[in-house]
Amino acid sequence: MRIRSVMLCVLSAMLLAFAIGCAKQEPPKPEAPAAPAAASPAAAPAADGKTLFDAKCGVCHGLDRAAVRKETKEKWASIIKDMQGKKADWISDAEATKIVDYLAAEHGKK
């Protein structure tokens, strides 16, 4: 009789854990709206370029690798072009332009 009680408790606990695990999850909260682009037109391309850098280039290496270098815009364009060749269709030409603009503005030779 004691074994039945223990088994019933264990089964009840497992059923409860299963029910909790399958319960409906709360939907993700929406992100805060982005700052209006008109307020800071110069910051928008840099932010867009940084976002693209993080998404596309950050897969293999982080911003710290780029931050230690100071290159001309032409050199950054050459580096990004080389990276585009490593995996076809990973970085589009439009994205590459934004990344180059960001890198030249933040980590370019003056």
C-alpha cells in the first residue's frame, strides 16, 4: 500500500511538471520605438552601420577587432569586399556600403 502512495505522488508530481511546462507562455514584449530618424540624421547611418556590422561581421569577429585599426575608407571597402567573397550573399552591396561608411566614420584615418 505504501508503494502505491509513493507512486501516486511521483506520478502526480510528473503530471504537474508536464502541465506547467506546456502552459501558454507570455508573448514577448514589444521593443521600445526607435528614436525618430529626423532628430539625428547623422547618427542614423552610423547606428545602421554598427547594427549591420554586429549582425554580419560579428558572427566571426567583434567590433574590438575593427576598433584597434585605423584605415582609410578605401581600405575598409577593400576589407569588406574580401569578406563578401568569403560567403556569397551574406553581405549585400548596400549593406557593405553602410558598414564601410560606419567603419570609416568611427575607425578611419583622418
